Amino acid sequence: MRVFYAFLVIVTAAILWMLPITSAIYDFRTDVQVDSFSSTTGVGQTTENVTLSEELYDDDTQTIDISSSISNDSPVFGSYNATTRLLGTSGLSANTTRILTVAYDIDALIGNDAVNNLLDQVPLIWILCIAVFPLASLAAIFTGRAR
């Protein structure tokens, strides 16, 4: 019976390890902001700068998704200035007018320092729990303290 309990503990620890805790925390801390901009490029101009309405979460440019109302455009991220929230894009068709739509992550917990501090520590607490739970459970099982 001890082997069966040990197996259950190991399976439970493995399932807990696979839970996407850090992704869940990130999703809880952020919201998606969508801004639309009217953009006109001149002759030979394939870049455009736009000013985002909100600050980018943690200056993480990987979360920026840019699309255009023109099918010939292939807008891509070029640069981002965190101070002015200026976003540079490239890959636009020259001499056309379009609507650029920019989706990006923003901070959903503005002004909640206590919650942010707690959420910063949750991954560490989670890993400690996953490491200690199987050790304590297996010790209790094999020393006869688990009933």
C-alpha cells in the first residue's frame, strides 16, 4: 500500500508541476489594449510612427501585434520608446492611407503594490510547495505516519 501512496504523491506532484502558474499570473496582471490609427505614407515611405495610448506592460515588445487595413501591408514592429510611448512600424506600402491597429499588453493592476509584490513571489512559493510536498508526503508514508 505504501508504494501505491508514493505513486499517487509523485503523480500529484507531476500534475501540480504542469499547471501554468506563471502564465496565469501574467494573464491576471495584464489586459490587452487595442489602438487604431489613421496612417498615410508618402512616396517611398514605408515606415510610420504612432503614439500608444497606454504604457506597454514591462516594456515587453513581444506582446505587440500590428495589423493594417490594406492587404499589401506587412506591418512589423520597428522600435519603441518607453518615455514617449512612440511605436515605430515598418513594412507598409508607400503612398497609401490605411488604418493601423495595434494590440498590446498593459498593466491591469495599476496602484496595487501589495498585490504586485505578492504576485512576484507566487512562482517561488509554488516551486517550493511542489518540491516540499512530495518529500514530506513520501517521508510520512515510509515512516508510517500517514494513515
